[in-house]
Amino acid sequence: MDFAAKFKLIRKAERLTQKEFCEVLGFSESTFRKYEAGFIEVGAPALLKIANHPRFKKYALWLVTDDVAPESGQISPE
């Protein structure tokens, strides 16, 4: 699964609109829409912003490796 799809799954699992997700993370809405649509490649700064944010840290392992470790609090949004 690509990062665009993963971003969308995380956002939907957290019941956030694109605007709300951007406000929480400090992303520009236009850039985030392009990420989620797959128009631009997701870079390390965007990945780190999500993986290190307290609300989304539970998805960090899955976001980067596709693995989960529920015993460590690392889950997927699915």
C-alpha cells in the first residue's frame, strides 16, 4: 500500500476531514490533498510529522513497514 492510501486510512480512522488533519499536523491543505491523491510523492518530513505526532504515533510502525505490534501499542487503522 502506498503512503497516499495510508494517509487516507489514518485520517478516516481518526474521523478527521482533510482540513482537520492538516490543522492538527500543520500541513498545507493543497499539499495534503496532492499527497492523498497520489499526485506528489510523500517525503520524509511529512512521514515524520505523522509518525511522531502523539495522536498518530500508534500507526508509526505500520506507516513505515506495514507491520503492527499491538503489544507495543502499534496498530494499523484498518
